[in-house]
Amino acid sequence: MQESIEYRDVWVYCEVQDGELSRPTTEIIAGARKIADKVNMKVVGILLGYNLEKVAPEPIYYGADKVIVCDTP
């Protein structure tokens, strides 16, 4: 018997270069936004790294609904 798995939302790993989101990341967020809108879901940005407080709001600007930040002190 196979279990039913429910997937939710469109998640995007956000790459940071020189203190800003990389251009490919901004383009992927825009594409994720189109997909999420079609299936009535949210876009979630994932930021992993160090010293991210300045860049943390950027995925929202490019279309993410929320951002999960894992910042190493």
C-alpha cells in the first residue's frame, strides 16, 4: 500500500553573491511565482549562510510569500 503524500508550496533555494540575491535566484523566484499562482500555493524562499539580515527581505521583493532564514552567527 502506497502512502499518500501531500506536497505544499513552491520552495526556492536562494543563492547570495556579493551580499545580494544572485540573478538566477531572482529569475527562479519569478518562475516559482507563476507556478504557485496556477496551483494556488505560496512561494517560500530558503536562505542559508552567514550575515544574511540585509539580504533576507529580498526574496519577498522578487515574489516570495515568505522566507526561511538560517543564519550562522
